[in-house]
Amino acid sequence: MRYDMRLIFWILQLTLVSAFGFSSEPEVEDPSTEITPDNYEELLMQMPGVWFIKHFSPTCSHCRALAPHWAEFANLVLSQNDDFGVKIGNINCLAYGDLCAEHEVRAYPDMSVFKNGIKWDQLASKGDNNAERLLRYYFKIKSALGDPLAKLKPSEIGDDVVEEYMSKVLSSSSGSQANNSTAGDADKEESQGVPAHATGEKLDAPDYSLAGTGNSEPDVDADGNTDDTSNLSNTKAAPDAANIGAAVPAPVTEFNPSADVDEASLAGSPNPSGISVQLTLKSFSENVAKSPDSKWLIAFYTKKCSAWNNIKDNWAQLARYTQGHLNVGHVDCSADKKLCKGINLSPCSSIMAFKGTENIALSLERQSSLPQKVLPENNGIVYEGFRSLSDLLYVAQRLVDSDITDVSYAQFAALEEIEPVIFLYFYDGNTTPEDFEYLDKLSFPVFEHARIVKTRDPDLIERFGTSQFPKLIAVKSGQVITFNSLGPRDIRSYDKVFAWMKANWIGLYPELTAINAKEILSGRTVVLAVLDRSDTENFNMTKIEMLSAAKEYSEYQAQEENSLKAEKRKRKNRKIKEAEDKDDDKALSDAKRIRVEVPPSPPVGFAWIDGLLWERWLKVTYGVTLRNKRPRVIIVRYDEGKYWDETQSGEPISASRSEVLDTLFAIMRSPPLLSPKSSVSRISTWFYLVQNWVLFHVKLSLFFLFCSIIFLYVHRKNRHQRGARSLALPAFETPTEGKID
């Protein structure tokens, strides 16, 4: 009986919900593109442009109230001859919850802007979401895209900037309304369910596009994450020469495939057909290894490998997008086992980059070795990053742009706005071709991380106070780091210069992601800001504070090194003077040969992490959560399993440069003034200490291991002998008395 009543209760509840929970208003036809898991990759990742997407639920009353305004706004947008490719879409979160979870949707309706699948900005849910407000935000998107060096997001642009365009559209609202039916008809005629504006077709409607604007370069944040309206994700597409002039050196033509490309006009250029070339051992040797100026991206795979099946469509798209710019190839390791075995790769979908006789790395993680007859000079390393089309296009763009160019003062100033780290090489008329050859060898191992340029511009020489040539510096976020060279021999040392570049190619304040986490956290103390990126005000303020703290601590380290170097130089001069006073030629010669070298300071880095995206990892590892969405700061030594989350007074570390620096100085002292907390168990800590001791004392460890084996062998042998004696039967003695049966 109790279960029957419960069933009746649920039936009544569902009846009430169906009666009152849903509006009886007629459903509004939405002309924007419906995005589903089936077409998500095709629309957001493979088609050029920016998407303004509404995330909604049919059961949400606010979403139903927004629907007619969104439809009116979408029809207005469809009437634009949009040079920037800003498209309008919607995602039903009730049907496709995984997509909304991936987009970090926490409330309905959510209206966000995406560039090639990456969230760029979000329209705040405050205020009346009518068509006029949506249209105003749409024009802010276009305004943000219109300035190649803009650092503002659409939500940060004032209303006064777009009033001119708003008045033009609103004054013609009747014409816009007349086009609603046209847009709806175009939507129904699409065979694939994608409206005309998503496929690039223009509707017959008045032109309300932004006047006087054209294709332009996207902006790049301080962490090196570029926002792009072209086919690349997180990278810069090349602007038209008329728009940017000589601002950026040697721009690459935008990767934009077209069915009307004349292959004859691309003869002699890389990838003239826009397809991935099947390579064998012979063709690899002839076309890749023996072509000193050609650049290649090559995938090694087996047909049974599921990983290759997942990316082969992206690989074909990559070849099409890079037509005329970059050679793309693939090797079937099941058919060419000798080639793949010589490269020493996992044949299940490995990706590598090549240039002539040098096998170049994409992510400096793993060495490989080709047969000498195929690739005599091999420095190859496997690409282990993400393999979406946007990520592959990003790597391709960096590879194409990796050539070292000569820059002027204006060109370098433009590069500073878009590159987080730049290596600048100063030279003069006395610089030899040998110096440039050594520099060229360094361009590919660092191309994914930083840009290398050279100059002899007088204004740049004056700006950086250069008096000796050649000279190499790193410039990141306004901070200048100089390569300490005692002569041409040092700056021509590939190993020394590359090690210095590797230590400095990380930005001053990068975002910690799954790809760069190991590189940022390993072997250093990291000041990690835990932030909520949706909290724009606190996010920007924390960025300013952390950048200031990073620069100040870097200056402190430089001062300490300079003072230590000056002290050692004084000691050397004292020994030289003492030898001269004693007229001791041998002592004088020894004193002059003393090299004034300073050991490097303990490495310290600054970074930030999305506290909501990495919430579980932060809570489990460091016990840190974003309380009230306020920024938190922790100082981490990941390799040692140690961290600090409190100041000397016992309070949580806030995102203040004074608190961060005071705590950091207390930690970096010897001995430290603050005791660390452990992010691992005692067993893990003990294992880590033993492992480190073994690595730093290899010979002694082998000696102890050998002694232990000998001891165990001798001990086991003696024990076996004692056991054998104890089991021996006593000698039988014949009794002298009694009866024997």
C-alpha cells in the first residue's frame, strides 16, 4: 500500500510539472546553428571564425524568456556581411550535458564566445538580455577583433565604442525583421542542418558590417596564449600587408584552404597539392633527409592503432590547411618497419618535425636515433602534445615561422606585444658567418616555446645598452636576461646557449596546463596563484601583482649574483696584486687564469592555475580550494613533495606582492624560516629521498648493492650449512643390555 501511494504521488508530481513547469507559449524558432557532439569538431575546431554560443536548457524559465530575444538577435546577425566570421550557435545542455560541462557551464542561460573551441569571453548574466544588449555585445566582439594588438576582451570594451554601429542597425530594425523569414528559409534548406551563415553563404540582406575594418591579427596574452579568428587555435594568423605594414617581420600567409587553388602556381613550394604524402624509406631519404631547406611534419603509425584512427581526419585537414606552406607526410610502420625501427619510436601514432638533415623536436622530452645512412645529423624528439586540429595547426604555424629574421625597433616592439618570450641576438659587421650558423641551429629546438630574432638596429642597441657583439638576451614581459658570455667561444657553444634558452623560454607568468605542468614544476620552486578566470576583476589584479613580484624577485636574484661576482673579482685582483708584489711569476699566471664564475641561483618560477578546472587535484594534493572565489597563492616544490600555503604569521598567502615576496624570501633562506607541508605520504617521501640519494651517488650505490649481494649469499650459504648439520641423524649405537627383537 505504501508503495502504491508513493507511485500515485510521483504521478501527480509529474502532472503538475507538465502543467505548470513548462510555458504554454508557442516555441520560438531559433535561426542560430544547433551544435551537437556530432558537428562540434567540424564547426568549432575546423571552420574559421569566432562563435557566440548560447547554452540553455528547455526546462529553464530564464532560457525560455531569452528565446525570442535570441532569435531576433540571431536574425540581425545573419544580416551582417561579416568579415570576421562571427557565427551564432546554441547548445541544448539538457540533451548534450557533456558539451556544456566541457564549456564549464554552471548556470543557464550561459552566453560565451569561443575561438576555435577555446573559451575567450562570457556575457555577464546581469541585466535584461534583450536583443539590443546581445547585439551591442556582438559589436564589441567585432571591435575587439578589429585591433591587431588589442588586449581587451569584448566585455571590457565600453558601450560608447559601438554606439555608431548600434544606431545603424536599430534604425533599420524593420528591414532586419523582414529578413527573419529569409534566414529561417535558408536554415531549412540546409541539407546538413547547418544554416547559411555557418557555411559562408551570404543572405540577401542590408549590409550592417563594421565599416573600415578588415581581417586583422588576434591578440596574445602575457602567457603566450593567442586568440585567433583564423583556422589556427592559440596562434597568430598572418595579417594583410596593407593593414600591418612592417610591424611584424616575415608574416606567414594565413592557413586558409580553398578549392580554387591553382596547384601549378604552387609548384616548387611546400605541399603544393595540400595532401599528406605517403613516405617510404627511400622517399624519406630523398625528400626529407636530403632537402636542407624543407620543413616536414610526419606521422608514424600502424593501421591497427586506434590512436591513429582518431587523428587521421585531423591529419588530412592539417595537410589541406598548410598547402603551399609546410610539407605533411605519414609513414605506415607496418609496411616500413625498418624506417620506424631506426627512428626508435612507438609506431602507434607518433609525430615528428624535420628540416633537412636535422630531425627537430616539438616538445623536448625524448631523444631518438635514425640510421646514419638516413639521417646523419639527428636531434629528433617526439611531439607529445594534444592532437586536435587546432593544436596541430598551432605547431605547424610555429614551425613555418621558425626562421630567424632581422628586426627593426618598430618590428621588435610589435613582437613584444604578441610573444611572451623573445631571444634577441645583436650583431655587427664583424660578426662571422660561423656565428650565424650556430644561431640557426638553435632556432628549431626552441620554435615551439619562443621566437629568435637578430638585429643591428641602432635604436635597439641603444635601448638595451649593448656595447659588445655578438650578444644574446631574453626579453619576457619587459624583463631582460643576458646570456653571460666571456667570449665568442661561449656564444658559439650549442650546449651552453641551448641550456640557457631552455632555462628562460618559459614566460614570466604562464598558465599551468596539462602539457606544460612538468616543465614548469620540475626542478624549481614555483609560486602558484590559484584563480577563477571568470572573476575578471580579481584575475587581472592578481596578474598585475604576480608579474610585479616576479620581476622584483628576478631583480633581487640578479643583484645577488652581481654582488657575488664582484666579490670574487676582488679576490682575484688581490691575488694578482699579491703575486706582483712578490714577483712570483707562477702565482701571477695562476691568479690570472682564475675564472670568475657564479653558481646559478636556485630557480624560482611564477605561474597561475585555474582553480575551478583543477579543483579536485588542488584539494587532494595541497588542500587548497577557492573559498568565496578569492585568489589563493601556494609555493610549491613539486619534486620534493613540499609546499607552503601560509605566511610567517600563519595566515593564508594572499595575492599580494608584499606577502608573496616576504614568504618567498623566508622559504629561500638557508635554513628556511618556514617549515613546509608535505603533499605526499611518509612512505613516498622516504622513497623519494632514497631515489635522489641513489641518483646522486651512483658508484657508491652500486658498491653497497654489490656488498649486499655478497653478504646475502654468504649468509644464506652459512645458514644452509648449519641447517644441514642440525638435520643429520645421530650415529647408531648397539645397546649393551636388554633384549633385541
